Amino acid sequence: MQRRVARLLKDHEDKKSIDLMRAVFVEQKMDKQHIFNRDFWSWQNKGHPLKNSSIWVVEDDNGMEIIGQYINWPVLIKINDRELLGGITIDLLIDALHRSKGLFSVLGEQAKMDLDSVGMHFQITFPRREHVHNSFMKKLKWIKIGKLPFLVKMLLVERLQHRICSIFASRQLSGVKDSIRQPHNDKSHSGKTITFKILDTLPEDIDNVWDIAKNEHQIAVVRDRKYLEWRYFLKPNGGYSVIAVYNDNVLGGIIVLKIKKMFSLAIGFIVDILCAPDDELIMALLRRAIEEFQQNRITICGCVMTKNNRYYRSLLDCGFVCVPDVINPRTYTLDAYIASDSVDGKAFLNLDNWFITLGDWDLI
């Protein structure tokens, strides 16, 4: 058997990558099998507003098929006052007949050596399985930044309360009111007129929101209009609901929702949130999200949210709780490899400096 060598995928080899991905997704019963097709592959790897994904591959002995691949999805990250390009490692896949032959290391080491040539200063990944995380640590010498908090809220009680309030509203029972429904056009306690709109396209002034909100975070994926449009509006079969909040007709922020079946349950996910640093507007967005889930008869909702930000504190105020590791059915970890002195390693490797949501990678 010849020694395997990894190389970058060529422009005309799309089908080879697609065939491998489809086969592994089906074989391992991955969620992506239900939405994966050529359009999805093109969106993910050739449609990104920054640049194409960097895809390293290894071939079989005859050079006819790809038996392993390693994708770096491009990502622009704000680190303090700078923006640096890196990669999010996704879809690291090995054909079933060629596992346990060292291909993981061959692909990962080649990607590390090539980062400078593809213009990337770092790699990050969000492994969902412990053995994959361990492989990054032991075989590729990556560094674990930390486990990401997963928060959940049970909506059944509020659904029942809302139903009772609806039934008996005409009786004007004193002391009974819906604590979840946020008026769609009403004065808040501070005198603001807060309104909502479900979006089918992003307004131009979303960049103004990012320019204000980014100062709240030391490290975060750049959430400008080009990125958000690609991520949530151009993704094939994305199935997202994007709700905007307005303060006196001025865009204050957006929240991205998705209903997904997991563990035989329909779960409402808060995929992403971007809002001006205004606690009242953030709470209004979260309450509107909860209302949307209730209207769809969802009994549990969840999200990933790093802790040192307004969103996390507001989630707690809305009744979300952080799931302890010992009972968490699926953990989320952030690992990293730094390839450039341009990256402030001390800041980059401290999870407390990060703002991360489920929308920052390809899970949902």
C-alpha cells in the first residue's frame, strides 16, 4: 500500500467530494443526509462571501475516488480591534473501508502546513464526539479552549398558562396575565415603541447593528450583512425563521430560530442573536422567540451561548437554565490551532473572551 498524501481539492473534482460526503452521511446516519445535495455542497464550499472553502483530500490507490477529506470553512473573526481570516474545520470524513489507517493525521497535518498558503491564521472546530476531540488534541496537537454552555427552557408550563389565560380572559380574572407574550406594537416600560417583523431578506441597516454590537465582544465571528445573508437566507433547506426587533422604527437587532427534531422531540433552537447593547431589546427578542415556539406547540427550546455577555444573562432572566455536563446528552466543545503570530494566543484560547452561538458552525 502506498503512503497516502493529502492535497487540495481541484476545481473540477466537486463530484468526488460530494460522493464521499453523501456516502458517509448515510452510513453514519448524520443529520446532514436529509438536506445534503449538490446545491448544499456548493453553498457551503463555493458560496461563502469571503472565499471558497479549503478542502484537503486523499485518494484511493488508483486515484479514482476520494477516500478522505478535511474542510476548512472560511471564517472572519473579530479579535479585539482586528479582523483575521481563519477556518472552521467541518466534515472531516473518512470512507468506511479506510478508517484506522492514519488518514486523519495525514489530512490534519497537511492542512496545518498549508494554512499560510490559503491565507488562514488559525483553525477552530466544534467536535461533538469525544473521540474526535481527543484525536485533535493528541494527533494534531490542537488546544481545547473549553466546553460551550447549552441552555434550555421548558415551555409546557407557559403553554398551559397561555391557554388558561386565553380561555378565561373574558372573565377578567384579576392577577392572571400572560407573562410571555410581548406586544407586537406597544410602549415598553421605558417608553420605547417596540415592534417585530419576520424577515424574508435582511435590511441594509443590519450592518449598523453589528457595528454597535461588536464592541461588546472581544472575539466573535463577524456578523455583517453579507455573512448573515449567506448563512441564514441563502442556505438550501435552511428552514430558519429570522425575526427583527425595532425601537421606534429603528432596527435594533435580529434573532434566528429553527425547529429541529432531536432525540424524538421537536425542539426549538435559538440559533443566533445580534442586537444593540440594550437589555430591554434583547429581552423583547427572547420573549418574541419563546412566543414563536409556543405558537408552534414546542415544549422545549435551547441554545448555545457563551457566558460573558448580555445575551447569556438575559436568557437566565427568561428562565433558561444551563444543562450540567453530567446530564447533557450532547456536549459542545471549542478546539483551536493557531498558525500565525498575528493571533493573540492568550486572548484567543480563553473561552471567556468569546461570543459563540449555534450559528457559528454547521450543526444547525
